[in-house]
Amino acid sequence: MKFDLRARATAEFVGTAFLLAAIIGSGIMGERLAGGNVAIVLLANALATGAALVALILTFGPISCAHFNPAVTLAEALVHRIGWRDAVAYIAAQCCGGIVGAIVAHLMFGLRRYSLSSHVRSGWPLLLSEFVASFGLVTVIFCSSRLQSNVTPYAVAGYIVAAYWFTASTSFANPAVTIARSLSDTFAGIRPSDVPGFIASQLAGTVAATLLFRRLVPESPAQARNEISCNSPVDNLI
């Protein structure tokens, strides 16, 4: 079954909104229940995000390829698996969906619709972390979708859960997520002035991984035709 751009963009909007609700909501819940233990909050945040990713990729993958991430959409456009017109629509839907998800998370916990974050995330270690996190995410998607497409949802979720812990930035690895998290002065937040640096690092990591692995792991013409259409189950994220 083929889906038009409106349906695919809607899937990206809804999926990204749910992803942000999971990220921010689990952070708020974790803070309220953990009694000040930041490690427990981070663990809860990571596990909730990973679980949400598996469910959302399996749900929306057959419709839109389940990017939920402008960096992933950019990577697909760079290897010509999605047209630039569609890519722009995807990115707009992802960014808008992320903001709506942040607002919904706040409302579910009785908070104001939004609150600009005061959570400082600056310095070269965090920027390097975002480069590494994004490079790794695109690598996982690029290789798993070509070599073992049936495991891509689990590979992506597993990587993100791990990257929460092995990167100093706790692995945002997503410009739409970064923008939305700047609107939440909670555990998951990021100060708005730190957003441009994070996004620049994420895009740099995305482009670097795409340029490297498009040569190392080429896809067959049949794969390319199948995945550009975004109509197969989630063997498609890049």
C-alpha cells in the first residue's frame, strides 16, 4: 500500500510527538519518584525512550519509514532515498511534532505548557558527544537496514539506550528532539542558547557517517527502489 506525502508527514508528526512525550514525560516522572538519585532518573529516561522507539518504529515504519529525526531525513536525502521536497515536509512535521509532544508531556504532569530550559549543556566534550552519538545512530541505521532490516527497530532502540550512558551529552542525536527539549525546564531540558551547537554537531556526525557508509555498505537497486517508496516494513530507516 502506497501512502501520499500528507499521510507520511502526519505519521512523522505523530511519531515524533509521542517520542518527545516519552523523553520528557519519563524524565519528569523519574525526578518525582527517584528521590534525588540522578542515576535512577537517567536509567528510567533511557529505558522509556528505547521502549518508545521500538513501538513507534514498528507502528509508523510501514507508513513513513519512521524517521522522527531531521538528521535521518537528511541522510536519506543525501543518498537519494527520499526527494528533497518530501524531506522538507518530513523535517517540518518532525519539528512541529516534537514541540507538541513537549507541550503534551508538560500538561500530563500538571506543568505549564512550556518553560524555557535553564539546563546548561555546553562545552566541547558535549559537542563531541553529539557528533559521536549522531555518527553512531546513522551508522546503526545505515548498516542494519541494508544487512538485517528486520532488526532495525531494536538496533536503533538499543543504541540510543546505550548512548544515553556512554556519551557525556546523554545522546540527543536529533535536531527536532533538541529544539523541543529546549522548551522544557525539566530533567530532559537543554538551555536554548546551547541548541545551535548541539544541532551543528548532530548534522556534522550525520553527514560524516552517511558519506562513509554509503561507500562501504552499498545497497542493491532492488533495495533502493523498495526503500525510496517507504512502503515496506521498517527495513528502511535510511
